[in-house]
Amino acid sequence: MPKYFAFLRAINVGGHTVKMDHLRELFESLGFSNVETFIASGNVIFETRSKDAGALEKLIERKLKDTFGFEVITFLRSDSELAGIANYKPFPTPQMESAAALNVAFLSAPLDDREKKLLSSLKTDIDDFHAHGREVYWLCINKQSESKFSNVVFERTLGRRATFRGINTVRKMAEKYGT
């Protein structure tokens, strides 16, 4: 049975507090099995017979909006996709090892050429970006608190919804739940 990783936008940020046991129950109510959450930031692992990730994203988004009263954009990845994301090297190893943070933005579709140019306009002395597939990798040389970059800046500049996770979270999820 296919395993999916749901990365939910707007869970336990901005005043939208959701208990993980409640989130698990909601996913189970949709008929998903082996539902687990990973840290309290909107990461849900589940299995389902469906192989239509786009339809699953919409189903989850409707259920969460009906339940919570606010939009929760959902980005699904399969276990093989998550392994690829976790193992991908978007920047030279020395640069990644010396950086304060490496984050992954999950998108619904790859960036087009215009969006890639907009993304490159966000590069600064401490922030660098790399688009690959449906993900954007953000390397922050210093502490993220010293950067002017944020999810809001990303969405406003590119006109795209996204949710960010630290690469360590992504790697831990791939290691723990990968097949």
C-alpha cells in the first residue's frame, strides 16, 4: 500500500494550534491507515490504496478547512520522493556543512523559468536558493533570524504557496519511515 508524507502549511504557526492526536484522527477518518505525526508542525505519515496524490491533497485540504475553519495547503510526497529530497545535494558539501540552516520548501509544481528568476532575485550575502523538482532549497549562512527571507517573502515574490521544513526534519522522517 502506498505511503505518503503530508506536509501541511499553517499548522501550529500563526495562532493555528492543532493537537497531533486530533490531526491523526482526522486523517484516519478519511480512511487512511498507519497514520502517524512527526513533531508538532504539520507532518503526517499515512498509507492509502489511492495513488492519486493530487486528489488526496484536495481531500485532505477540504477536511481540514471544514474542521478548523482555515485553509491548510497540503503537499504530499511518496516515500521514494522523500528519500530523494533527503539525499539531494543542492549546494557544495562544504557550503552546506558550514551553513547555519538548510531548509526545503515543498511546492505543488516545479518553478517555471520566470519563477526561477524571481527566486534568484531573493539571493543575498547570507541566503542562497536552489530549485529542484517540486522543491526549493534555502541555504542560510547565518542564523535564520538574521535573514530577511521568510515563507511570506517567498510566497509574495513568487506568487506560490509553499511550506518549509528543515532538512534535518526531512532526513529524520525519511530515515524513520522510508522503505
